[in-house]
Amino acid sequence: MIAPDLHCGDCRDVLASLDPASVDVVVTSPPYNLDLGYATYRDRREEGAYLDWMVAVATAVRRVMRPDASFFLNISGSSARPWLPFELIVRLRALFVLQNHITWIKSIATGADSVGHYKPVGGARFLNHAHEHIFHLTLDGTVKLDRLAIGVPFKDKSNIARRRHARDLRCRGNTWFIPYATVQSKAGKFHHPGTFPVDLPRWCIRLHGRTAPVVLDPFMGTGTTLVAGLLEGGHGIGIDIDPAYVAIARDRIAATISSFTPESLQ
């Protein structure tokens, strides 16, 4: 097991120092430009400036991606600012192919029941926001994935033999229900306003389907993608501009490494 490389600084500067074509999987969630309360970063730029900045970051990411790499970009708008994810992905069309568009479902209601957590929305105009986007970007749109690595069993078992499947698994599809674990305070999310569950990057890494992948998160925050990379047998590279978050990520990674047993490393 190789401990991840952690870098504190502007991701554009750090990415410029990495070897070209050296990364297998990028999983990241950049600031959404929605006035979230980061410790040092001010999450509110003029929209054009924000989009220009994100294109510059994505250009730097593209340089370090292997030809068959995957870039999973998690981003969301808000009820008052719904266009931002779509404005950004259109701008990135000059750099990448949008190979898959995954909807991360954080809360869902079926019938009279509901599962998962969402952020309540006040007033009477908007529905509660219960999903985010994961844009799967590649260099040419031809990257082969291990779809069954995150597959689900068939509901109708007759489909296994009838459609000549080798095992009782089918593609999960492009809607992923991954709820947050319940926390009682901001400390449960490491005092970071934009964390995601560790299963999200784990599923992305598994779907990409490479053994011992190099996993990059240029906005690593508290290190969730790097923890996921360790759990999936990869080597991580994490970048964040806030030294406090880098310190938290380092502690989380150390705790993850210490939790491994000799049997789990075989």
C-alpha cells in the first residue's frame, strides 16, 4: 500500500508539476460557486470568471489524464442558480467527451416512504433539492468500463439465462442512490460544507475498472476521494488550497491505513 501524495496549494499550479498522462481516474467536487461556507475560499465569483477558472482547471486536469482515463466531475446548481452545471459542461465540450451523465440521488421518495437526507428549501417556489450531477468525461468517448463492478442483481431471474448473462448482475445504470450517513453536527462532516459519501468515489473508481489506479482529486477537501482510492487498492494524489483541510485529509488517510489488516492487503 502506498500512502497518497498530498499537496497544499492552488490546484492549477500543482497540476502543472505532475507528469503528463499519468492519472487513471479523476474524481472531484469543485466549489459550486453557491456561497458555501468554506474555511478560507470565498465561494462566490462572478459567473463568467468562475466558468473561466473551471475551464482552466479542467485544461490542467486533461493534461495529466492517460488516454483511457475517466474524469468524474460532481457538481450541482441550486434552485436560485440552476444553470451553472449546464453552463459549465457546455464550456468543457471543447476539452472532453461527455461519455456518461450520472444522477447522484441523495434522497428519494417512493409511494409514502422516503429514504436519505436532503437540504430543506424554504418558501413555496422550489422543490427540495435531492440530487446532484456526476459528469463522466473522457478524452475521446471510447473508454471501456467495468459496468458490473457496481452492478445489481436481476429482479427477474429468468433474464439471466434468457439473455445469456454470465452471472446474476446487470448494469446499475446512470442513477445512483448514495445517501449521506446521518451526522449530528458539522464535525461529523469534518467542518467542510461540500463533502460527499465515500461510496461515491469508490463506485467511480470501480466503474473505471483498472487495477491499482492512480486516483486524482484536485479539490480534495477532507480527503474522501483519497480514502476511497486506498480502499479500492489505488494510489491517490490530492490537492487543496486550505492547509486545515489538508491536515484533516492526512489524519483520515492515516486512520484508514491503520485500519487495514494483513488479510485485507492480500
